[in-house]
Amino acid sequence: MDFRLTDEQSALRESVRDFAREVVAPVIAEHYERHTFPYEVIRQMGKMGLFGLPFDEEHGGMGGDYFALCLALEELARVDSSVAITLEAAVSLGAMPIYRFGTEEQKATWLPRLLSGEALAGFGLTEPGTGSDAGGTQTRAVLDGDEWVINGSKAFITNSGTDITAMVTVTAVTGTNPDGSKELSTIIVPTGTPGFTVAPGYSKVGWTASDTHELTFDDCRVPAANLLGARGRGFAQFLRILDEGRIAIAALAVGLAQGCVDESIRYAKERHAFGRPIGDNQAIQFKIADMELKAHTARLAYYDAAARMLAGEPFKRQAAIAKLHASTIAVDNAREATQIHGGYGFMNEYPVARFWRDSKILEIGEGTSEVQRMIIARDLGL
Ligand SMILES: Cc1cc2nc3c(=O)[nH]c(=O)nc-3n(C[C@H](O)[C@H](O)[C@H](O)COP(=O)(O)OP(=O)(O)OC[C@H]3O[C@@H](n4cnc5c(N)ncnc54)[C@H](O)[C@@H]3O)c2cc1C
């Protein structure tokens, strides 16, 4: 057992760390404040190959693996989570379903642009009336000749409305299974298809420089060939995508938690009270030591889940543990980092204020903490 990074992994981590500090950090506060999408940063991430990290070169990827993606997400989130979630959703929710389940024709059509970061894709699972209970999907798709006709709506879909969004994959009820349950399938809907409407962006508490929209489908017609994988496989597909995605979200949460440690150390050395740096007080030192402890153990949890996934072993429970633990400690660290910053921690110009606002969604998106506990309990045979 060896959790040390290879030279190649270390080099990737260093280059993303430098990029986050030199390119993301100087501009992100303004995007965050104005709720604007950082197109130029995303373009540069594309040039670095980040959108192609876990994909093979044959399809335009970088020939890395999912762990490489996680390392990049951690380093980005250490500085900013809006940029990190844009990459996470683009790769793990946008391109990955096409890569895993698409036909060669679908891959040839979509992957070159998605893997270069030139285009983004969204993953439409959640609906206004159902999130955790994804089996409760109401959106319907009916085959009419050689076209699917889609009706319904999707809520909170990341990367679905940028100027460079090329398509969304949508889960829809396409029939009834022999046991009476809903037959769910996944269908590709290109941006601009008549009947597909993207609502204005939500006003969010955090991740304000990322792109999130409600989508509606009103007699939206796409070719029958836009079915992703086999008909009726929608449920299995999104379970797989979400299991993997949880490891990526855990990495992102660890990055945020580590960013809180970075900022707290810096501030504890700079800020003076009662005639000495606040970091000279053991009460502050212990807070930071506990924050480091939490980031470190959460990192080990996602490394373990990623290692199992890449070894082809079962990893569902470990991915849920990693996501649950990392999101919990990210919220803890954001709260403590804000506390260490005193009144300045409540000012948006300080990165810890952004960390605090960005941390809560980690306990909600890609499966709430309650859902992670359900997954772990089920895997334990309960
Ligand atoms: C910024 C943002 C981006 C997102 N991006 C995407 C995206 O790109 N694609 C996508 O498909 N979705 C996306 N989502 C949706 C997200 O995954 C859901 O919000 C999440 O899964 C929770 O679903 P819900 O909001 O419907 O909550 P609900 O499922 O209604 O849950 C409400 C509460 O009830 C709890 N609960 C539900 N069932 C149980 C139970 N059986 N036992 C105990 N507690 C339970 C939940 O844990 C939660 O606390 C995004 C959400 C946000 C906010």
C-alpha cells in the first residue's frame, strides 16, 4: 500500500496549483461578486488539457485516469470552487456518460470538443419535484417514428447554459419495465434544439461563478439515434456516473478544506491581537491542527476510493464515505477558517468568505449526506 504520488502525478498537481494561484486567484473574486462565468480561465484550463485528463488519447483525451482528475480538482478548489465544479461537472457528468455509454458515432461527434474544453455538456437528472429519489423522474420521452419527443423539466443543471454549452444528457421515462417500475433512459439533447429552453441562471448562495439553470422540454424532438446506450439503462448509467462523481466531489471538498488551512495559517501569522500574532495562541493553533487533520484524513478516503475504482474493484461504499466525510469536514473547516479571520472572515473580499459560502452545497450536490449514509448502510447489508 502506497499513497505517495508518482512523479507524473506530482507534476500535474504542481502545475494545477500554480495555475490556480497565478491565473484563477487574481480574477475569481470579481467573477464571484458579479456572478459571471470565467470563460477565459476555462479556455486556459482547456489548453492545459484538464478537460481531457481521464480519457484515452484515441478520443482526444490526455491518457490519464480519474485520480488525475481528482488531483486537479483538489488543487483548483484549494483556490476556488466555482472553477473546480465547472471542471468536475464538465468531465464527470458531461463528457463521461458519452465516453462510457456512447456509440462510436456519438463519441466522434461530441468528445473532441468536450475533451478540449472548447465545449461543455450538462447532466440532467434532478427535476424540480425530485432529486434524491431520482427514480421519481417525471420527464418523459416517447418514440415517434425516428425521433424522441421529450416533455418535462430539469432543475439545478450545471454547465447547461453557458455560451459554449453544446448539449445536455437528460434522463427520461421511456416506458414501463415488466415489474411495473419506470423504464428510464438517457437521451442527448443538443443546445438550441427547438422546444428545449434554458431558464436564466439561479441566484445562488455559493459557486456563483459557475453556471446552473432550470431546463424545460416542450415537445422537444431529437433523433432516435440520440439515445445514450441501451434503452432502459438510464438508472444503471446514472448510478455509475454518480458513484464516480462522488470521488471527484470528495476531492473538490478536500481542496476547499485545505484552502481553509492555507488561508488560516497565513492570517494567524499576520493578524495581531493582545500584542502578538493570533497564531501564537494555542487555541488558534489547535483549530488549525484539527483542520489539517480533517483535510488529511478526507484526502486518504478519496485516494482509497479512487484506487479501488481504478483497480476495477467495488468502490460504491468507499466513494460514499469519501464524499460524506470530505463534505462534512469542508463545512467544518470553512466555519473555523472564518472564525479565525474574525470580522474579516465575513467580508466577501476574503477567500474564506467564499469558502464558507461554497462549502454547504458539498453536503447536498451529487447525493446529500443522508443519501450517502443510505448508500453506506445498504452496502453494509442493512
Ligand atoms: C448548485 C447545484 C448544482 C447542481 N448540479 C446538478 C447537475 O448538474 N445535475 C443534476 O442532475 N443535479 C444537479 N444538482 C441537484 C442536486 O444533485 C440535488 O439538489 C440533490 O441531489 C438533492 O436533491 P433535492 O434538491 O431534490 O433534495 P431532496 O431530494 O428533495 O431532499 C431534501 C432533503 O430530504 C432529505 N431526504 C430525502 N430523502 C431522504 C430519505 N429517504 N431519508 C432521509 N433523508 C432524506 C435529503 O437528504 C435532503 O436533506 C445541483 C444542485 C445544486 C444546488
